[in-house]
Amino acid sequence: MGEMKNTARPASRSDIREENERLILDCAERVFAERGFGGATMQEIADRAGLPKANLHYYFMSKETLYRRVVERIFTIWLQAAEAFETSATPQIALSTYIARKMELSREYRYGSKVWANEVMQGAPIIQDYLEVTLRDWTETRIEVIRSWVAAGQIRPVDPRWLLYMIWATTQHYADFAHQI
């Protein structure tokens, strides 16, 4: 038998950059969840990632920039989970798919969920602009979908905000109280 050639290509710079960013974001998510924005340090995040602090600053110029990316990442993941609102044929499928996915994400990304919750409980000092634009727009589109279900008689009358808040609160509980759960 002939020799097998190694066909795996060496990691490109973009692959390395992507992997380092993912590692940094994962470590930052945990540190921010444990210590909050004010208590977290770039040095601790770098140490957890096994990188020199200078490398951390190469990828993220400031703690606030890194923090915002952590928050945006969890919110983007949640937005993807909410696609069931646009793609499901019935409210039952949309809501059960969304709730199941949010529960799964609360377990998978419990640290990101805690970062989000802590930020909001502090009055959103860092991401207020994000809440006022991105979250408001997202919420309004879901409210319209829920209202259309009510108007079509597909679900019982419900205040769409209350329904969304209930889903968020219930699924968030799994992230915030993971030890109890």
C-alpha cells in the first residue's frame, strides 16, 4: 500500500483569528457572568483564555468592546431561536419551538444569559442603545405576529408583551438558577 497523503490544509490566519475570538468570547462570557462588568478584568479574561493580555487587546481594544460583543453574541443566538415566529405555520408550533430552543440555549449559554440579565438588572448602562434599537425592533415584530394570531382566533387573547416576558423570564430562570435546577 502506498503512503497516505495528509490532505488537511494548515489553519489559515482567518481560521486562527476566528478560533481565538471564539475562545476569548467564551472566557469573557464566563468572567462577566461571575464578576459583572465592573469586577471583570482584561487580565483575568486573558488568563482564562491562556493568552497574553496584549493578544486580547489585539482582538478587542477595550473591555467595553469585548463586553458588547458578548452581549450581542447571546442576543444573536436568541434571535436565531425566534425564527420560528416567521417560519412556523401555526402559533402552537412557533411557540413550542421557540420555548424549547430558548430552554436549550439557557442551558447551553447560561453564562451569556447571566451577563444579559445582570446588565438589564443594572439598568443596561453599557447596552442601552442596543436595547432601544435592536431589542425594541425585534420585540415589536413579535408583538405583531402574536396580535395577528389573536385576531385570527388562533390563540386566546393575550397581551403580547406579557407572553414574551413570561417566556423570557421562565427560560432565563434556568440560566440564573442553574444550581437549583
